[in-house]
Amino acid sequence: MSADAPAGREMPPEDRSVGELVLDVSEQVSILVREEIELAKTEVQEKVTKLIRGSVVGIAAGVFILMGLAMLMHGIAWLLNDLFFSDHVWIGFTVEALFWFVIAAVAGLIAFRSVRAGAPPTPDLAIEEARRTKETLGAGTR
């Protein structure tokens, strides 16, 4: 602030020196850059938190499904033995195991595609805001 300006009020831009204007612009750009960095950090942190939360809940659900499937598979294998294989229980378990391997392969493919689509967690909003800021500053210097 200049000595000619009243206390608490800034001088109009046309009354300030080039040095004061450059200092003001550099301070504003510095603040803008810090805010963009903070936005990027916050955005990535939110995405990582959501990925972790979803993964933990998914793992818990997988454990319970696995326990339920174990009981169901055991019952189906004994049913196959009773209906078709007459005391050759291993055949019922083998048929069922092959079926579940096919299901696991399909689920693994779906999981791979989902993870590939969601990674890496990039700060899209911050990148877009930085692009707009660059365009605005570039338009002002022309």
C-alpha cells in the first residue's frame, strides 16, 4: 500500500506503480497456485478414501459369501452323489469345483475391468480448474 492512500483503503490500479501491480499479481497467483494444489490433494484423498472403503466392505462381503457358498457347495455335491454317482462323492465335488472355477474366472474378469477403469485416482477437477486459469491468464496477456 502506498503512503498516499488513506488507511484501510487501497489506491486504484491506475494510481499504483508497476512494481506494486506486479507484486499484487504475483501474490494473487501464488495464492491461486496454493489453492489449486490443495484442491488436487483433497480430491485425490477423497477418491482414495472411497476406494479403500469400498474395498474393505467388498472384502467383508466376499468372506461371508465364501462361507455361504462353502455350505451350499457341500450340499450340492452330496445331492449330486445321491442322484447320479452312487457313492462316488468325489465326482460330485469335482463337477461342482469346475463350475465354480468358471464363475470365478468371469468374476475376476469383471473385477479387472472395473479396477482398470477406476485407476489411477486423478484430480480431474483441479486439472480442469488449472486449465481454465491458464486460459484466462493467457487471454489477459494478449
